[in-house]
Amino acid sequence: MGEDRGENPDNTLIVSRQMPQALAAKVATALLAVGKDPSPEAQVLKKIMKIQGFVETTTKDFDHTLALLKKAGVTKSFDFAY
């Protein structure tokens, strides 16, 4: 009981739906480019974060967690009771 045996992608960035779409696209493009960026800044970032780069995720990557939240009664409005 209470166990989540699934995994979520590490260091996931989730932005608000209120964020302008153009800005969200710029941020995503910049982060996704880090993996192939040979600049010293990108190399330092990857070393500090201990990553090779970023990958795009989808809602499907979080299916198991979303199912647990639904089972717990959590709604999009976060209006739930224990």
C-alpha cells in the first residue's frame, strides 16, 4: 500500500498552460539543444547536472503517476480529501 513502483523522467520541466506558447517553445528548443551543444557553457551545465542532455517527454511518460493520483481522488483543481 502506498507504493509507486513506476518511474518519472528525471529533472522534468513542467510549465504553466498560462505561459505564452512561443516562450514555452523557445525554452524547450534551448533545453533540447543542450545535448549536442559543444559550447563550454553547455559542457559545464551537463557536468554539473550529471546529464548528457534533455529529452522531450509526454503525458504518457507519467501514466502510472497520473493513475495513482486519480486513484487517490486528486482532481485537476486539487480539490480532494483524505
